[in-house]
Amino acid sequence: MDLQPGQSEDMVLRGFSRIPQEVQDYVFCEAIIGTSPKMERIIETIITCQFIHPSIEVSARQFSFYVEKKPSDVLTLQYQPLSLKNTCLLPLDLMLHLEQPFLVCDKEQQPLPGGQPVRVDVGETCHLYIVFDPAYELDLKSWKKEKVLKIDMVRGHPFVEHITLQGEVHFPNLQMQPSSVEFGCIMAGTKKVRSLEMTNCSPLPVQYRWSFRSDSEVTRFRDELCPPKFKPQPPKGKNTSLESPASRWRHFKMRQEQAARMLKEVDDFTQSLRDKVQSDQLPEFPRLQVGFEGISSSVDEPQPSLEAEKAFSILPMSGVLQPGESQQVSFTYSGHLNTISDVTALCHVEGGPTYEVLVTGEISRVRYSVRPQEINCGLQIFNEIHHSDVTLVNSGKIEFNWVIKPSPADKCLPGVFLVNPTTGSLAPGKKRVLKFSYMPGLPGAFSRTYQLKVGDQQPENICLKGEASFPMISLDLPWSIRGNEKYEKILKQLIKPLQRDNQRNKSVILKKPQSLKTKILKSQTPTTQTLKTQNPKSQDLQPSVLASGTVSDTQLQIKMMRMLMEKAALELQQKLTSHPLKSRFPDKELCQSLAKVELPQYVLDMGPVLRGYTETRSLKITNPGQIHVSFKVDVSVLQDTGFSVGLDQMICLPPNNSVDFDVRFESAHKPYGDVEVLLPIEVTEGPMYSIRIHATVSEVSLTLTKNRLQFSDIPVGQCQVETIQLYNRFPESCKWFIASNKPALKNSHLKFMTPAVRQKLQVLVDEPCPFDVTPSKGTLDPGKWQDLQIQFTPEEERSYENELEFIICGSSNRLKLHLSGQGLEPRLEFRPPALKMGGMLVDSNGVEATVVVKNPCNFPTESHSLDFDEQYLEEEKGAEAAGSKA
């Protein structure tokens, strides 16, 4: 800088140090004077500076205030003195910073003005007061505060003095654990107890008493006739247990309005469908009761609320707790059915706060649903394992235990029926699937009942029913049961009910009496009875079936088949029940053995077959069951037998359907006699079937529909005619005639007979035969029938027997027909046999007597007396007169 002559300039020297110390430094000043080019030192001095630390001396670096507020005490400000002494070499302007509930006052206990420093000269002491306000917080809960008094000694100086201040105020206080009591949903008619621990966490004795908030009420709803399955879900993020009764009521109204809207939509949709049906002139369908899950036709309406004291009780209601002492408080909930409780319990502490404990709970009944309650298993194979599911849903709000057991009455029934699991517990809104596994084990309808017990509810039945069957086939052939006691016994069991029914029907039908009067030959109508016209249903079943040893009726075969399967299955039940309590299913081999039953053999008799000819029979295999059936014919057994079939296997033959096939027998290169083979038919997963095929390689022959003919008893002079048929079943025409059955008398035989014997034999030869056959000879074409009329005319009253022999030309076979009949002589009996009239006067009225004429025969007899027949007498007189004239 430039400095003019006579001019002066002040110079300020500044010093700074962070630590107290004394600093010296040499200071000089150089200048250019005049025109001299050199710098000349014009000032030279030593500067000394002493740095000091601002410090004060405080009376205490920590202040503590402690207040116990008894119920009778009044809270006042608490004062403690504070002294500040300036111990440095400079005066200080102190700035004091402090937060509530503390305050700094002057020596007159008046608050210092805000923002004004407190000046303290060197060595001087300032007397102040620290003030604590215990009424700073008014919630009557014990509290503790800690603050710091900051003292700035020099404005802008980094050094700050700190004094710690602590204040405690204690009221009669309690600690609740937990802070709320939640009962959840409990069962109606029961009580539930919840407890909380109450601890005196203050240094003062605590006197308390319990009550309920005046607006606390228990909302009660009308008892539901049909409890809804719908369970409203609370909004996410909200705790429904803390909702107030008003909030629950709003939720209820919203659900009620939603249900009403949905029911109205259903009614509108149903009405539109009904209108459409009427417009189309279609038959009106019944109106369905449509419902939605969670919606009941009668929406619950709130009932008058209950007081909280009627639903909850608290023990103990009041008491005193010493400092540090704890006590259990019991809350008992025993409200009414369909009530929702959301109340506030108040614990009043004398001289302290009132604690609120939220108590929530709900009372309902156990509600559940079982779908389905009736398991319709449908049609099943009796020896296979099947499965069905039942769903148990907890539609209520109470967790319950459940157990399912089979009905005691079903334990002895055949089959294996299992359910898993058999017991458990189910939380609200959850569901459990019960898996039913079963093997009927016996053909026919089956039914099992399980008892499901939920909680303390009455057991509910779950019914499992269906029909078990097995693959079966039926052929249009008879069964052979001759000599098999097992089959005959089963057949008798089936026939006895049919015989009782036939006898019952016969007793109802009124029979007309038959006349014993026979007609003469010209007016008699011949009766013809053939095999085709006989009705097997009208005959007695037991003699015809048991005597023949065969079963031809298909329905009877099917019934026997089912009885044989049932009997075999029952015999294997001992093996099934050997498993402990039927706790598991038998092995697969044992299950399959249930169907392997030996059935009677079908019989196919192809009859006599002329050597060199081929016989064919058409058969039909029918599926009489209710399930598809597959089978295989073992044709390997027919090799080199002359037999062959046109069917080897069938897959999935539908129920009530049939398949036709041919059985052929080629008699060429076969010796005369019988040929027989057993043809097995294996049904998949079913019983074994077999056909015994028989044929006879023979010569040509004929067949009579009857080998024996018995005529009824007829009077002498009358006749009876019966008709039989002669049939040619061979493919060649047959010439036949009836041989004479009268003995031929030869001279060689007569010479050894006595005259009496010769006379009797001659009478037999001369006696006319009472049986006459028309025609007595003829030629019968293949497959044709010939009617033979046999006339019986007795000559005297005695028994007649005769045997006719049919001769077939070109064959050694003979047919014999045995004929028999009885002739009856008409007789009359008179009572009395002799009549004596006695004496009488001339010209009197005469004497009368009665003679009884009786017919002892069992047929009408026509009689007349020629002595009293005037016409006969006149004719006799005329004949005598004519004779005399001649």
C-alpha cells in the first residue's frame, strides 16, 4: 500500500488457537522510502499472545427427580439448585438450552427469558434452579424422561458444557399380558375360560376393580334353521377380531343385501324359463329350488342385544396388588347360541389409568356337510377292488373331532369294506376327503352303512350301495346235472318256490268236469300231441327236470349259476376274514379265485349221423349279465374228433346281445358208435364253461314220438283213436312197414302140442287184433313227419296189450310201439231182481210196483225193453204176417 507523508494506517493482528497456550512472534515491516530502490525496515517488534480455555464450575453434572403419585397427592413443580462459576480469565455470556419437562429458573425461581444469555464475570458464581414438572403427562401412567442441559459459554465457540437431567413419575400402574382376550368360536351350551396375568409394575400398591364399558353389547342373531355354508372372508390386512359391533352389523347388512340381489336374479331367470316353456307349448317342468352356497332363503335378522355381564364373568372383580405382585384374572364366556361378542372390559385403578381389554367371542353350533351321504356305486365286478370318495366339510366356525365306524350289523356281511381315515379333527372352513375302498365279494346287491359322529352330535349314516356282478354267458343248450348232488340240491331249492306258486295258481282256477261218455267212431275227433305242441311251462317242473337230469330253461340256468357263484364265494369268506378285522384286502390271486367256479356242463347231442354225412347245429351265446364279457373257445381239443366250431373268441360282448356260431360234425372216416368231446369256454374274469358235444355214427332209422301208448277205458263196441308221429331225421328216404305180431303155426310145432293147447293157440291166431294202425307202411322223406292213427276197438271186457314192430328197409334198427287198453261191458242192476204183483180183482184199477234200474258202470249205458216196445211188437207182427203169406 502507499503511505503519504504525515499519513497513518492501523494494522490489526489476529491470532487463533484451539488449545490454551502463550504464543510469541517477531514482526517487522519494510518499506521503500523515496526513490531508493531497496526495501528498508522501518518497524521491528515482538508480539506476545496468551490463549485461554473458557471454563465454568458447575455444582452438579447430573440431576435426578423422583415422584410417587399417590391417589391423595397433588403434583407440584420440583426444584433443585444449580450453581455456575466462571473459572476463566474472561467474562462469559452463557446460553442455556433445555427441553420440557425440565426448565431453568433464576434465583427467585422465575423462568429465564428465552434467548437471553446469562453473563458471568471473571470469578463470579451464578445461582440458578433446575425445575421438573411431574404433571407434564396427564394419562396417569408412570413415565420417565431424560434430557440434557446444554451450556454454550462463548458464542460461536465449539466447547459446550452438558448436564444430564432425569425425571421419573410413578402412578399406581398395572401390566396386562395379553392385552386382549379372544375366545374364538365356542360350541353352544358350553363355557370357556381364558386368563390374563395382571402385574403391579409400579412401586405403589394398586387397588383395582373391573367393569364393562357401558356401550358394550352382545349381538344376538336368530337361530338358523338351515345354517348357511357361506363363510364371509374378512378384508385382507384387517383384524376382524378387533372390529366393533357396528362394523360387524354393517358387514351383516351388506351380506343380506347381496343375498337378496342374488335370489332376485335367480327368480327372474326361472320365470323367464317358465315363460319360454309356456310359449313353446311344452310340458312344464317342475320348478327347482335354486340355492347358492352361503345364501339361505331366510336371512338372519338381529335380535335384541344382550348385556355384556350376561355373556361374560370376571374373577376377581376387584382387589389390591402390592408392588411387583401378579395375579391371574379369569374371563368366562357362556353366551347364547348365535351370538357375536365384541365388548371392552375396563380395569379401573384408583389413582391410575383405566385399562381397556378387548374381549371377543362367538357362540355357534357345530355345522358340517357330508357329500355325498349316499354313495351309489352302480354296477361293479364282485371280486375287484373299487374306490369312492366322500367329502366332509366344516361349514361352521368351530373345530370339531370326528370318527367314522361301520355299522355293527354289517360286520358279519361278506366282502371287505375299508375307509381311510377313520378319525380326525377338522378346522373351520376346511374339508377332508374320506376314501372308501371296497370289494363286494359276493354277486348281487350290496349295501353298507357307516356311522359318522361329529363332536357331540348324533351319528349320521353314510350309505354305500350298489350291485355286484360277474361276467357270464348263456348258451341255448341244456345243462347236464344227472348224478351231481350239489347241482340237484340247488335245483330243488329253485323249483320248490315255483311249485308252490303253480299249486296256488291251480287252486284258483275252476276246473270243468269231464264227461265219461265216448262217441262213436264217425263222430270222434282225433287228438294229436307232438313234441312241438307241448308247453313245458304247463308241466310239473320237478318231475320233468329232475327225472331227465337236464336243465333247459335259460332263466333257471342263470339262477343256478348265480347261486353256485354265491355259494363258492361264501366258502371263501373264511379266508377273507382271516385278515385282522378285515383291515386290508386279500391278495390278487385269492380275489381272482372267487370267480373260478365249476359250472354244470352244457350238452349238445347231435344225435345219430349217417356215416359219410355232415351234421351242423347252430348255437347262440348270449350275454345275460349287465357288464361286457369276453371269452375264448379252446378249439384245440377238437382236433381229430370230427367236430369243429365257427367261433374261437369274442371281445366285449355287450349285455343282452348274442353271437351265433355253428358246430359241425363230419362222420366220414369215423367208426360206428358214439363220439364225444368236452369243449372248454374260458370267460375273462368269470367262471369256466364247457360244452359236452356228442354224436353217434349210425345207420338210417326213424323216430317215434311215443314208444308206449295207453288207451283210456272204453265200452265194448266203441272205439278210441290216438295219433302219434313217425319222423325221419336222416338225409335219406326210409321205407317202412309194420310187421304182423300174430304167431305163425307150423306143422313141426303142432305135433308136439296137446289138443287143448293147439286149440287155445288157434284161438289166439284167429282172434282179431283190437288195434288197427293207419297207414301200416310207407316211405318217409328226409326231415318229414308221418301221422299214424291207432284205433282201439275192444270186443269184450278185458285188458288188451300188443306190441307193434316197425321194420325199416335196409337197416337193422327196429322200432317197437307198446299198446294197451281196457274194454268195458255195459251192465244194469234191477232192484228188486224179481217182482211179484200179488192178486187183484177183475175190472179193478190194477196194481203198481216200482223197479229201480241202476247203472254200476262209470260210463252212460243205453237200454230198452222189447216186450214193452209197441212199435217193435207191431213190426214183429207184420214180419210174421208177411212170412205166413210167403
